[in-house]
Amino acid sequence: MRFEGTENYVATDDLMMAVNAAITLERPLLIKGEPGTGKTMLALEVAKALKRPLYEWHIKSTTKAQHGLYEYDAVSRLRDSQLGDPRVKDISNYIVQGMLWKAFESAEPAVLLIDEVDKADIEFPNDLLREIDRMEFYVYETQQLIKATQRPLVIITSNNEKELPDAFLRRCFFHYIRFPDHETMTEIVKVHFPDLKKNLLSQALNAFFEIRDVPGLKKKPSTSELLDWLKLLVAEDIPAETLHSQDQHKIIPPLHGALLKNEQDVHLFERLVFMTRKK
């Protein structure tokens, strides 16, 4: 089966091609892009479109590669032995399966999401090289070889906070999700707000891209933040004309807290718009 987007996810031709290339090559798909551009959502929609089970492994700064394979709960075993629990005789009762293990043993081909891989230690990607390459790993406590019965589609996301090792990159098919242009963003918004008035949509997008184009912003608003802002505009019944008011006392759009997340960016935007209108 080929991925061709879904009703809930607007995928560009390049992105659909990247997903299908990873499926054909049987290699992990490494997705990079600004936060809020739909990297995580892609895995959910691919699983839904291909009718595959989804296993999600969300990475934190403390995550180790071993956590994705399995963990041995020695503390529980010690406690149970002190209580005389007969379960302690079988060490497998204290082996907790990780997401890779679950995806490997899935009865049907699965989608495995390794989300925000760059949050972990720099050695994290290298520690997974063999397991992702060979689709197998060894459980030393039970002397089991866990081997994938059906090779999962592995989707790895990164916010580019850290450089990933070359050996890891060599094993992946790479795609960078560019920030949506005005036309693509219009399609995305229509998926989430099909009944949005054209004038409000036009004015909101103009205001949104005007903010994003401000040079020097510490944090540019993302797609998800635009959708939050539109939800608020609809809920508060904000008229379209107030989004681009010429009133000098209303330089900044209403409910801007959904788009601008620190005071420096708010002041920078106000100053730039005031200077522009003064000219």
C-alpha cells in the first residue's frame, strides 16, 4: 500500500514520496522540520492510512536506547522475593517490553514512531543502530533473541536541536518538512475549520504570516499555534476587520498570546508594525 495523505492531514507530494520511499527501501524515515509542522502527526496518519498498528516512543532527555528494547524490574523482583511471591522464580515476569519489542512482535506490519530523537543523549541514536538495522536484539536475562516477525515502518522525528551521527543518518531516508506556504496553509486550515468565513481566513493568514516575517523573532508561531488562534477567534466571534486594524492603539492582533509566546517578540512586533504604518 502507498501513502497518499488523509482527510485530516495535508501532505505535500514530496512528503508522500518520502514516506513511500522509506516503505520501499525498508529504512527508517527521518523527519525534520520546525516544531508544530506535523512531524508527530504524520506517523499517526500514516498508520491510519495504511491500516497498521502504531507504537509511539516519545523520547525525553533521560531516555536510554535500552528503554525501547526492554527493562528488567529488579526492584519489584526483590520486593516479591521478600514477600515470598512464587513469581520470582521466573525472571520473565519482571521483563517489561519496550516499544521496539512490541513493534517487532506485532502480528502485522506496524508503524513505530521514535519522537524527538534529538532530545536524548548524543549517543542515543548510535546505541540503536544494530537493532534498527537488523530488526533484532537479545534479552540477556531470559536468553531470548527477539526478531521482527514483520518489519515495521520506523518514523523518527527531530527538531534539529542536536546533530545526529553520520552512521545513523546513513541508515535513514531523510525528509525536511518545509514550513507551509500561504496556499498549503489555507488547505490545512480548511481541514480543521471547513466552515470558516473566507474573509476571516484571509485576514488571519495575512496577520499570521506578517508575524512570522518579523526579523529577529525568538520563536516564530507554528501551524499548531495558528490553529489554536483561529479556534479562539471563532469562539470569541472576532470580526475579520479587527485583525488588521489601522488604529494605532490596536497594532497587535487580538488574542495574540496564542501566537507570540514571550514579551520580547511582542514588543518587537509592535515596534515594527508601528514604524511601518508611520511611514
